[in-house]
Amino acid sequence: MSNASDFNNIIDQFLVRRLINSQFPQWTDLEISPVEPGGWDNRTFRLGKHMTARLPSAAGYAAQVEKEQYWLPKLASHLTLPIPTPLAVGKPGFGYPWHWSVYSWINGETAAIERIADLSEFAADLAGFLNELYQIDVEDGLAPGTHNFFRGGSVSVYDAETRQAIAHLQGKIDTAAAIAIWEEALNATWTGRPVWMHGDISWGNLLVNNGKLSAVIDFGSSAVGDPACDLAIAWTLFKGESRAVFRSKLNLDKATWARGRGWTIWKALIVMAGLSGTNPLEVENSRRVLEEVIADYQQSA
């Protein structure tokens, strides 16, 4: 059992129950149920009414436990919106090899488009959250690396993979536009100061209550670095007016937006090319995202 899919298969309610009973006997009477969508990097389970248990699904995600346990309380004091509150650290056991976390439960639903009352207002609120995050003192903060798959570092780390995907998709997409966007991202030198960035701002990591942004979760990809990777949601969720609002509320330069497009098409291209699995729904979503990025790029040229 060496990859994420293997451990996703064994991480179930029975395992979580055994871990809880052996390590946290004060919670043995609490009901355990899976949270859907359960995620891929981690599997999350409801623990009673007020907590969650979150277990990394592969070795590459295990380092995120210590990072979140240490940094989330420090970040939370500077943020208006709720973020997860670590309550306890679990140990390996019963064949499960990594540390895991217990967090407070945050009420809300993931930010699927149909749950958002006003997309432009949502975009403004999200930009406000990111502006707060980017102002937090970065002293002693973690630099990008393998612990977060280099989010916040240079997008060039994925140059070979991106070019492989473009070659694979020759004749199926506008490869000339994809190459132009990618090379612009590579050449858009980052000259700003390092900031705390989330690393995976996506609809599944944003919660809504009554149609409004109510919390931000899953800081496993966070680090101190370039905020460009946080901009992908401008094309994965926003469009038109909401994208314009999101952009206007963030004090980021043209080069950062160019790098943001690079991070966005990297992910879209590798999914479409089958380099990260073959989920047909994800492939279609990635095609739509790529088309949004290309159209936006051409309009801004």
C-alpha cells in the first residue's frame, strides 16, 4: 500500500473508530461519519457534532499535519473569516502509518456555484480574505517545497510536465495559445515580497452559509512565497463581472496575474492529458477552464 489510492481505500470509519478509541478515549461515544466530498489528499470524518478527524492519504501529504497544527492558530488571529482550529494530533496505528489531526467543525457547505447567492460579492469577500492573509507577518514561515508541491514557488518546476501535456494534446486544443500563456508565466518574474498564501483556493476549500463566503479550509498547500497560485479561482469559478471584481480588489501586478494563468493552465493541461488520472468530469471541467484562461489572455493582450 504505497500510493494515495491504496490508503484512500483503507481509511474508513472502522479505522477512525479504532484510532479514536485507542488514542482519545474521551471521544469513544461520539458518532463518526464520512464528510462528502471526502477529498483526495486527506480523508475527513465528522466526529460528533463539533469536530472532524482528518487523515492524510499518502506520504506526500503527511507533512501537512505538523504544519497546520503549528501555523493555523497563528494565522487565525489575523483573519476575519474562520479557518480550521486544531484540537489534537493523532498517532499512527492499526496499519495506518502517519500522524493525523482532529479539528473543530466549521458549519457550512462547499462553495458550489449553485450555493453562492451573488458571485461578485463572493469574489469581493474572497479577495478581502486573501488581502488579510497576505498582510500577516511571514517571519519563520515555511518556504515552498515538497510539503506543498511547490505552491508559492516558481511555476517553472512544472515546465517539463506542462510541455508534455501540451504535446499530448496537439490537435485537441489551441496549443499555440497554451504555449504563449505558459511562456508568459515563465517570463513574468516575481519581484514582490513573500506572503502567506493558501496554495489551493478552490470551491471545495471555501465554505458558504446563506449563500455567502463563511470560512476557508484546508491549508495543507500553504507556505510563504508568491501568491500567484491563489489566483486560479479567477478562471475556475469566476468569470465576467465576478472575475473583474476579484482582480480589482487584489493589489497584485500584471506579472502576478500572468503567473496565475500559468498555474491554472498547468493543472488544466495535465488533467486533460491524463497525467493526473482519467476522470471524465474533471477532464471536461479542465477543458472549460483552459478555454476561459485562453479567452481572458487574448482579451488582455
